[in-house]
Amino acid sequence: MERKITNKVTGHATQDGAGVKLVRVLSRGTVKDYDPFLMLDSFDSKDPSDYIAGFPMHPHRGIETITYMSTGEVAHQDSIGNKGVIRDGEVQWMTGGSGILHEEMPKPVPHMLGVQIWLNLPQKYKMTEPDYNALTAKEIVDIPVEGGKLRLISGKYGEYEGFQGKYVPANFYSIQLDANAGLSLDVPPSYNAILFTLRGDAYIAGELVEEKTAVTTSEGETLTVKAADKSIELLFLSAPRLNESVAWGGPIVMNTQDELQQAFSELRQGNFIK
């Protein structure tokens, strides 16, 4: 069965961190439809003053943060001793788990283009040990497709396998197509599948979707995507729904308000890091 679009969200301009200008696409109001993907922020700027202040040290608990840079550089360091820089086509995959402090500081580049996605952790893994993975461009499989390529960031595509997180079996592709090129994707029928037009307009399930728009889809085994009259980069994400309650406060996402209040209490008292 061919999937169809069931929900569409166009991002809005806002600021976060120390004044980083971004486009927020997924947030609290989209939790149910886009489960288990909680947040999606898009960065797209040719002016370093829009983002150079970055995201100074801040906490996370109960989620995984996935930062993908199509073009750009971001330096990361955290409370469990990780340091590194991701560059064009690379990914930071961080498990907040029981609690982590980290900072993400962009470097000035001609064009910063990318996203940060928050992937919800299942209730039984909310307090798992924090972790960090940097996926370099060499570790991400580039799969040729007609009229472009598919970059396998996470999960599976046909006989190919990429990085896989420990807690949610998520597929994450960057699909880069020339003008008017198209592709049919096989999708696990039980997975929630969403797409985001990072660069350019695309036809998804036959419907025109403008740049910086996320969509979710009906159940089915296949999904068609096609570039409009210019080349595109389209992000595809799929994973099983968690169907769990969500208590969301800033950078912390738990299942109950009591858990959320406890997290902020620990943050104030200085025993947030386990």
C-alpha cells in the first residue's frame, strides 16, 4: 500500500540557545502525530552572526539529540568527557539518558545548513547511561539512486546497514535528488514515517511540499518522493511509535510531571548528573 500525507507542518522562525536564529518545525504541538520524534530545528544561514553565539552548556535528560550538518561545522563537548567537531555531511548522536550537560558551538562557514532532531527515549530507557557518537562522512554510506544519492545515516536501506541507536530502531536518510528526479522508498509498515524538506520543494506521495516543511504519512509499505524543478535535499525518518505519555520541560522530556519536577530539582541541587 502506498503511503499518503496525513499531516503537514511548516516551520517558523525563532531563536534558541544564546540567540541562534533557526526554523522550528516540530515541537510540543506535534508530539502525537510525529511520535517518537519530538523536535526538529532547522539551521539555514549564510550569515555567521545568526548562529555564532551557539548553544552554551545546558542539560538534557530522557531524549536523544541527533544533529546533522549538510554543510557547516559544530564543536561539541559534554560532561562525560567527549569533545569533537562535525563537518559537512556528518552527525552527532547523543543519548541524554539519565542526564548530561553539553554545548554545541557552530563555527563560521559560508553556509550553515542542517537540523537538530530530538528522538524520545522509551520509558524503560529514560534513565539509561548517557552516550555520544560522532558519525563522520566516511562512516555514512552513500547509496547511488537514479538522479542522485541516498545517504544512510541510521538504520537500514535495502541490503545496506548504517549506524543504529541502542534504544529506538530509527531509520534516517538524507535523500539528495536532481531536479525532477524521483525515488520509491520501502517503509516498515508499522513505523511512523516523516519527511522534512531541508532544501528545495518536493513532491511527497504526489503532493507538493514546500521547503522547510515536515510531513507524516499514513500506514503502508511504500512512499514516493520526487524533486520539483530544482535539486533537493530531503530528510526521511522512520521509527516505531512509543505511544507513551510525554512530560516536556525545556531540555528535559520525561513521562510524568513528577519525574520532570524531580529532574529540575536535581539540577538546582547539583546532583543531576548520575
